[in-house]
Amino acid sequence: MKSAITSIMTALTLLFAAAPAHAAELNVNITGVRNANGTIIVCLWTSGWGFPDCDHTRDNVVILRQPAQPGTMTFVFPGIAPGRYAISAAHDQNNDGKLERHKFLKYPLEGAGVSNYLQPPRFAPFHHEALFDVSDPSVSIAVPMHYPPE
């Protein structure tokens, strides 16, 4: 009898351990978009390699693009597995596919934003500081867009 109960408990443990985690929908609200020039690029990072610069050849980043609209823009990442992620965003105002940076000092010359950074970072943002949890079926976060002075 004891071995039957142990077998049932083991089977139940394996059954629940093997059950797939439910996918979530992540809504990213990019706030403070300055104008309708160019494209807003939003990147969802699963690890810190290459963060925060988006690159098509990396497999640790999912990239969404939309034509820029002033104000707040929403980007939806469906089917996200529960875990810890980071967001980086760029306002590619000249549509060259990348965030323009100062030639020597490397600070952004176009709008940029990172999750958990409510103020513009003084230096390059760190992936571990930008992490947030996705554990509910629907998660929404706001990422403010920061621009250099005009």
C-alpha cells in the first residue's frame, strides 16, 4: 500500500512538473514619443548579451517596429513564457534602422528608453537593472522615451 501511494505521488509530481507554463501577453507602453518622424523600435531581451543595442542576428532578443506616433505607443508581445525580461526602445527618427549615437561619447542622439529607467541613465544602462517579471497572463509596463536636448 505504501509503495502504491509513493508511486501515485511520484506520478503526480512528474505530471505537474512536465506541464507547460502558460504563455503571457506583454504590453509595453512607450511614453513620451516626441514626434511622428521615423520608427519606434522595441526590443524584448531574454538575456543581457548585447543589451541594450538591438541587432537582428541575436537570438536573445525579440524586436517589434511601428511607425512613430507622438505621445504613447503600445507594443504587444504575445506568447511570452514566464520569466525575467528587459526592454530597450529607440526612436529611429531618420529610419536608418539603428539608434544614432555621438561619435566619441556614445550617448544617444535620438530618443531612447529602457525598462525600470524613469530618468535618462547617465551611462549605458545595465541589463540586470532593467529586468522585470512576467508571471501573470497579462503584464503591462511603461517605458519612458528620453531625448537629448534640442
